Amino acid sequence: MKYKRVLLKLSGESLMGDKQFGIDNARLTKYAEQIKEITDLGVELGIVIGGGNIFRGVQAEEGGMDRTHGDYMGMLATMINAMALQSALETAGIDSRLLSAIEMKEIAEPYVRRRAVRHLEKGRVVIFGAGTGNPYFTTDSAASLRAIEINADVIIKGTRVDGVYTKDPEKDVTAEKYDNISFDDVYANGLNVMDMTAFTLCKENDLPIIVFNINTEGNLKRIIMGESVGTIVA
Ligand code: GTP
């Protein structure tokens, strides 16, 4: 096993599957199966999930809503996804705890770093909900922050593309994939790995990022076993 403690970032959109909105339960079940493969190995796993399949603060602002207000709505959307994910993990027989950055005691434990670490040590998957609890920060930033706080070995970002490309592979067929790239080269080439706040946090704290296709079954386990999957930024 190459990585022992891992932070997995899932986008809200990834939960939609082929739907236009909301949560595709079949997709969620597939993710839970992949997660079971690595928790069975003894991996300590934290998960941050986005909310874009339900609500996006930035788009709400474009529609005239106050940005802060929209961002809080987005944080609530991540909690809906987090609860759905927890349910899927439970069905797959995975022990988990949901911690929220915004206090909502009836549905989640409040986020306390030491508690999160204890849960990980006891083999529970920890889902971090409600982003960082602050507007103007994306869930990528929440993922970077939590990964650093729990001392993760790596942050792995599950997407629907195979890694980081020279150009957008969904728009340009000449795009080429990087297997490895440095933080500086990501900046220099203006590549979109994460938003800059999230990315800079990783760089300043020497936290490697792996971008990979979560929809290819078995990828999660391959990464944990040290196989070259996706793109590693280090
Ligand atoms: P240990 O103390 O390490 O055994 O952890 P534990 O999580 O099993 O014990 P605890 O008594 O803290 O929690 C039991 C259950 O209640 C778990 O499913 C927790 O996620 C849940 N829980 C704990 N605190 C809260 C809370 O503040 N709000 C909500 N909604 N659930 C909580």
C-alpha cells in the first residue's frame, strides 16, 4: 500500500451520473463499492464532497443573489450529498461518521479536528460536510484544508476525465495527458487542477494531488497500491 491516510474529493456533479440534476443512486453505490475495496485494505479515508449537482453559489450570484447567501446554500447542498453518501457507505457495510463545518447537531457531528482523526484511527470513513463553513471558499479548498489538517498523505480528486491534460480533453482532441507534473508547471501552463486557493494550500504544504477518473472501476484501489493512474501533481 502506497498511501495510508487519504483525502478523497468528489464533485457534486459526479453524483448525478447521467442525470441532469440530483443524485443517481446507482452511481453512489458504485462509489461505495470502490471505497470498500480500499477501506478493506486498512486505508484511513476522509471524503469531501461538493454540492454542484444541487446548488452552486457562483451561479446564484449571476442570477442576482448575494454571493454569501448563495455560498451558504451551496454548503447545505454538500450536506445533502454527504448524507446520501453516508447512507450508501452504510449499505455497503462501511463504518462512517459525518462531520459538518456548520453546526447542525441533529444530523451530523460538529467538525472537530481531533475527533475526525480519532474516527480515522478507528477505521471509520470520515465525511466532511458543509465545505469549510465559510463563503467564498470552494469545496476543493475544503478538501485541501481538511487533508492538511488530518495529515493526509495525498489528496485524490475524482473527476470524469483521466487526469490533467495540456488542454481541455472534452473540447480539444489534440490534448495530451500528463502522468506527472510539478506544482510550478501547473501554474506556468495555467492548468486547471483546482481553484488557486485550494491549489496553493496544497503546494505550500507539500501535499501531492492525484487527479483521476473515478468512473473507471478499480481506479481507487490502483492508486492506493501505487499504480500510475491519472495525473500526480507533486
Ligand atoms: P467513539 O466515542 O470513538 O466510540 O465514537 P462514536 O462515534 O462511535 O461514539 P459517539 O457516542 O460519539 O457517537 C455515536 C453515534 O452518534 C455516531 O454515529 C456519531 O456519528 C453520532 N453522533 C455523535 N455526536 C453527534 C452529534 O453531535 N450529532 C449527531 N447528529 N450525531 C452525533
